[in-house]
Amino acid sequence: PAVFEGVFTPRGTGISVIDLHKVLGKTSPDTEHDLLVVCHFNQMDVGFHVSSVKGIQRISWEEIEKPPAISGDGATNIATGIAKLKDHIILILDFEKIVSDMNRTAVLDTSGVKATTVDKSDKHIVIAEDSPFLNTLIVKTLKEAGYENVVNFDNGKDAWEYISGHKAMPGNILSHISCLISDIEMPQMDGHHLTKLIKDDPILKAIPVFLFSSLINEQMRAKGLAVGADAQFSKPQIGGLIAYIDQNV
């Protein structure tokens, strides 16, 4: 692909380089002073070729809004949110979508996910995932695995409003919501906060919560356990997540 610049090997590790200028349809104003920002997610390292680093902004997820619908759908939009600061706005890029355009299995490995003849119509799954691309792909993969009753949201707040709205419904809460699959970093409400709200509620706590994120490491796993997550899975291995749901939900 045109955005792929090559590979470099710091400390003997091969890292692919993506030109973020080309991804955004721009050119570098001063190539002699360009930088590579190395990111680790989805169990891989990727170097992004950028013009400069302006700084680090610490922003609460509550202050981040989802991008306007006109900016694209799950197949084309490369933004997951917009952060409004005092004098400007920050566009939050969907780096998983950018990488997937080069290698889809690097972002969501669907190998091993097979169609099934087992009736799963009684299973109702809720998804919270801010990446439009991954949200669409996760829903598609679950349906291919036989889970037809899937409700998806692009942030934790909307997912919480939907889930908490089922508290007053008659019968066992699990007959209405079989489980929640949630990303961690999302606009308006992150996955850890969403999990805690569910597990602190005497009725909703019975709902299994599975965190599915590109950021699952030792520290994040400990935080997930602290808020009550039933299981945690690192992207891109969705096959393991679906196998776990088949056996435990």
C-alpha cells in the first residue's frame, strides 16, 4: 500500500512504518525534521511517520464527543472522537482502522470463527466499541458465529443507558441481556466505568462483562479485575472471545 513506508529494526525488532501524512491526504512540510511515533496495541508495534509532536493532552473521556455522522461510516471513517479544548479541537484517529486497511487480521483475527447450526436465538449480546470499523466487524463476526441478537453502541454512556433501562423488565435480567462485550477507551464513558456501574448494581451485576481491548496488559488487566470484569481478551483474538461466550454464556 502507498501508506506503507517500510520496516526498521530498533533493538532487533522489526517494526512496520505507516506514513500518516498519506493516510490523511497531506504532505510533510519539512521531511528533514519528521519523527516516528512507535505505538503498541493489538499485540504489535507500529511506527507512524508524523511531522511533529505538539505535546500530550490529558482529557477525560467524558469530554470527548463522537464524530459527526457525515464524516463517514464504519467502513470509511478514521476518527473515533473529537475533543474540544479552549482554542481548538483535537481529532482522535482510529489507528486500528488505519492498520486494518493494510492487514485486517492484525486488528481483528477472525480465523477459527465458524458458522454453527446451534440455535443461539435466546442469547442477547450488547457491544460497546467506539471504532466504527471494529464495531461493524465485531457485529458481523458474532452473527457469523450464530449470535443474531446483537445490539451495538459506540460509547459506554449509551450502552449503560440501554442496559440500565432493562432493570424494571420482568424476569431474570439474563433473559434480556446475556452479556456485554466492551472496549476500554471510549468517548463519554470508558469500559472500566461502565463495568463498575453494572457490577455495583444489585440486579445488573449478574450480566457477564467481557472487556475486549487492544490495551490489555498486566496493569489494565488488574484494573479490569478491580471493577469486576468477568473476563478480558486482547484484540485481535476475537476467536477466543467467541469460544468463551459459547462455553460460558
